[in-house]
Amino acid sequence: MIFGRRKRTDPEVEEALDADALADDASGAPSAEASSADGATEADEAAEQSGVGEADDADQATDEDNGLDAYRINLEREDGPFDIDEVDLDADDITRLDFGSLVVTPYENMQMQIQIDQDSGEVQSLLVVRDNSALEVALFAAPSTGEMISQIHQEMITGTEAQNGQAAVTEGPLGPELHRVVPMTGPDGQSGYHVSRSWLAQGPRWLLRGVLMGDAAVGEELDPTGQLLMEFFCNLVVRRDERPRVPGDVIPLKVPDELRGEES
């Protein structure tokens, strides 16, 4: 971490992921008690009541069968990624890229591709490339209370198995991470495998996903490229808007003004 870290005022509130109860020094956002009728909170509650963003009994049983409960989900994110209210970006003189909902700290000679949805024109994800490896970063809405990482792990395992692939959750540098091996057919018709490892970080009403692919995703330990991309992931700062969103929905990004001339 390069920038300054603000002091936590209420760890219990942060662990509960109640964004409206967090102090917002910059914008003076109201507390959860003062904004119980806030549209974003109501949308999250409605989604949770309808079953979105939380696992049912059957899912929980499956989690136990797969050993997903063996790993403690780190909601404190001491080493990042961070919420905008947790850091002081003015504590250094580094020039960052502001994608609206996500602030990126670049590294030297960083190569980045912006993934844009052709229908909406919105930025869906970022792809950072290094040598023969890449990290895809995407931001999603999360419930105001509770963690959804375990549920996502289970959904990804189920999806991988449906593709005749293999998936397992192991303890990684940032907590539990998902390793996937999925069979695929290359453009030349030859059979191969797509190997990846996914990092999930959950903060106040947001969830950040990083998917490491290529050479850096192979092997038990991260190589230097994998360590660099992990550091890049940890230095990301989320600026979640107040728009009501259903947990799991993509939170779009916007292209920084300084990059608009480079759009393809």
C-alpha cells in the first residue's frame, strides 16, 4: 500500500458491511439510522429478502461438503483492496487513473485493456496484461450486510463442473481463492486448458473480483508477475455510488478523460 490508511472508527460496523453506518469524511453521507429509508438500502434489503445475495440451506450444506467453510473470509481487507473512505489518496503524489467507481494505481510500463459492453457502451471490466499473464478486474454490487464470497465460490465451482472442469478453494495470500482448470479448444482445433485463480474482496456494498490468468496462475506459489498483479489488485480503491443495485449486478466504470483518446 502506498497511500495513507485512515483510522477505523468502528470495526464491528465495518465487519457487518453496513456502508451507510460508515463515516464519510469527504461527502458527509448520513448514517444508517438517519437514512433507513434510503433507496440503496431498501434495494439491498429487498434483494436479500427475495433470496438474492444469500445462500439457502441447500447451498450451505454444499459449502460444507466442498470444505468452503474451512477458510475465514477476510472482510477487514487490511492489505486491500480498499474503500474510498478507508484511504487518503492525497497522502502521496502518485498519478492515478480514476475510473469513477474504481481508482487504479498504475505500475511502471503497465499495459491495460478496457472491456466495454457493446450494447450499453459501459466499461464492464479492466484487463491488465504482463508478459504471458493477465488480471481481469470487475466490480459488483454486494448486500449491505453479510458476506457473499462463499456463495460466489460455490456458484463458480458449480459452473466449472458443468463445463467438465475442476475447481477448488485454497488459502491464498488474500484469504480463500478459487483455482479453476477448464478444458477448452483453441482456434487451431487443439484441446487445451484454461487455468485461473480468482481473488474476491468484499467491502461496503461492493465486491471486487480479480481473475489471474496465464503463466502466473499456474503453480501453487505466485511467480514475480503474479505477485506484481496481486499488489496491483490490493492497491485498487473502490468508490461505490449510492445507486440502488441488486447484489451481483456489475457496477460499471467510466473511461478516464486522459484515456479517451486511446479508446479503440
